[in-house]
Amino acid sequence: DGPIRYGAIATVFWGVVGMLVGVVIALQLAYPDLNIQPWFNFGRLRPLHTSGVVFAFGGNALLCTSLYVVQRTCRARLFGRDLAWFVFWGYQLFIVMAA
């Protein structure tokens, strides 16, 4: 149950982060003067927003849901308790490295 709980928390966290980046780039489109630094302009933040929402938010939701559904439909705990943690932390590492 630990990886599922942490997965739900990570889903909310990455969802908020990804959507906040979306708000920033929407404001940059509405107010072009907000494109101050080259590292924070629209062209660099848009891939961060789409990857964050699709892979971080959506991927964590799918991963967390699948771990939950497998346990409930099989009426058994997951095999190898540490393997679920490995999958969870490995996916978080993938998200951070992709950003």
C-alpha cells in the first residue's frame, strides 16, 4: 500500500507542477513581455509542460492505478514488496531526468 499512497501523492504533485508551468506559458503567450530570460521563454517551457502533464501526471496515475487494481482484483499483495518501490522510484527518476 505504500507505493500506491506515494504514487497518488506524486500524481498530485506532478500534476500541480505541470499545470503551473502551463499557466506560466499561457501568460507568456498573452503577455509577451514575460519572456525575459532565454531559459524561461515559451519555447523551452512548452516541452516541459507537455512532458510533465503527459508522462509525470498521466504516467504516475496509470502506474498507481495499475498497482492498486492488481492487488484488489487478485486479492493478494504484490509480489516482492521492494519491487513496487523500485518501479515507483525508478519512474520518478525517469521523470526528473527527462525534464
